[in-house]
Amino acid sequence: QVARLVAGPERAPQGAAAAPLGMPVRGELHNLDIGCGLAAPPASDDLRAEIRRLADQHFDFAALPLAAPGGQGVGAAFQPSVASDLALDARTWQSSIVGVVSDGLDPDAAGGDADAADTKRKMLETELRWASHLGLRGVLLAPPSLTGRGCGYARALNELLLEGLFAEHQIEESPAPIALRVPVTNEGWLAWNRFRTACDHHPWLAVALELNKDQALKGASAERELQRWLGEPVRFVVIHPEVFLTNPQGYPVLPRRLKALLQGLFQHSGMQVIIAAPGEATEAAPAASGSPAAAGGEAAADGAGSATSEALLQYVARLFQGQ
């Protein structure tokens, strides 16, 4: 199974109809979808070529910012990350793209300024309506405040959901179209719980768990706090490259507790993994070949942020296959 994943997609017989643009290229890993985050729109707006490049690396989809850098706005002031909805056909938008809502659109972050809060709400609505228009595979919401109550943010989203936004693309038993990004910490769970309660536990709202290097997961309570996520509607797990460590054999691996959490979340039907775009300071390293010691003996202290996205995908795939 791993050999097929590493060897690449099989060629179609000569004369056969061309396959659609959309991914996946998964070999035998048909129950696992892994996407790759894009920090910015592809050069020259060539999104189709970028998707093909990711497919060659065996990614199933891409996570793309909905707005261009600095393009957040209301109505006509909004600048999408692509020049047109015609950049891809409808089937490829639906199968191969997860939209990422811009950070900074939380109305509760306006500091009591009613006009600023209303502007943020309208900017959030603009991006979500654009995502609904495209009919995307899913949408990642920006994280809510971990300290505030988050009522304004949740209320703005709930009003759109009750209005029927995204209803056009929902079919029976389809996964929730929207996922709220939250850290895996206890503070993240509390923020998620406040947010989904304010949205009256809407069935179209799920969780996108973010695994970051800076998260404090120490102490006797950390194990229980992580286990709590196994009972939540986790649609995506967003893994930042900086969270990986390097084992003695030189392969990237997750810390023990996060590895165990991911293995538990693999049991969630429809849960998908996103390898986030690396930070600007991260330098690419050649992809590892061969088996990373069954994907994860405990790692050494050095980080593995320089590993390529493809090497991290191989780690997650082998971890999944070990279930």
C-alpha cells in the first residue's frame, strides 16, 4: 500500500478517457484524505497547475485563502484570492478546494467599537458568501478569541446558517461544510464549546483542530483534555510543520500525545488532515524515503519544521495504515 502511495498514480490505459482535474491520488489509502495548505494564491493565478502539482505529491485537496493578501473587504471591495470563479470548474472547486476565511474578521475583536464590529461582520459574511458561491469542499473559520465570550462572532455565523447559506450544496449525510479552527488545548475546547453553544449546536458546524508547536500539553490533565476531543465533531486536523519532531533515524514524527490523539481521530468518519503551509522562515529539505520506524517512535528534541510537506504526508499516511 505504501509502495503505491510513494510510487505515484497508475497510468490510464492508452485511449481511455482523461480523468477529471480533481484529486485524489491515494493508492489503497481510500479512507484517508490529506490536504496541503497554501499560504498564498499560486503565482500567475494558475490554480489548476498548483492542484496538479499537489496531486503529483499525493495530496487530495488544497486549503486556499478565500481573500487575496490584503483583499478583505465588503461587497465590491473584497478581492478574492483567484481572478475568477472560472479559474476551476464546479466539480474541481467542490472536490479539491477548502476555503480558509481570513484572520481578523471576528466582530468580538473590535474592542467595543460598534462600527468596527459591524464592518468585520460584513467582511466575514462577504467571504462566506463567496465560499458558498464556489461550492467548496469545506470552509475553515478563523479561530475565536480564547478569552472572550465570542457571542458576536458566533451570532454572525449562526444567522447566516439559519438563513440557509451553504444549504444549496448540502445533501443527506454530507459532512458539515464549516469548521471552526481552534487549538487542541483546554482553552481551545472551552472556546469551541462556547461557540457551538451560541450556534445552538448547528449540524453544519464542526471543528478544525490545529496542532501547533506552542501548545502546552504537559501535566496529568493533558491526557484527559486531549481525549475530550474524541467526542467532538472533528472534521479537519490542521497540522503545522513546526509541531513535528525528528526521531533518531532522522524522520519527522509527532510528539507522543499528539500522535495518540491523531490515531484516535482517524476513527472519525470523514475526518481529514491538512498539512499547513510552513512559515516563511522554514527551509525545504529533501523528502524522506523509506519507513520512519513505523511512523513514530518518540522523537528527539530537535524540530522537524524543515521537512517537506510530502515527507509529512508520508508520515501521516503510514500512521493511518498502522491502525
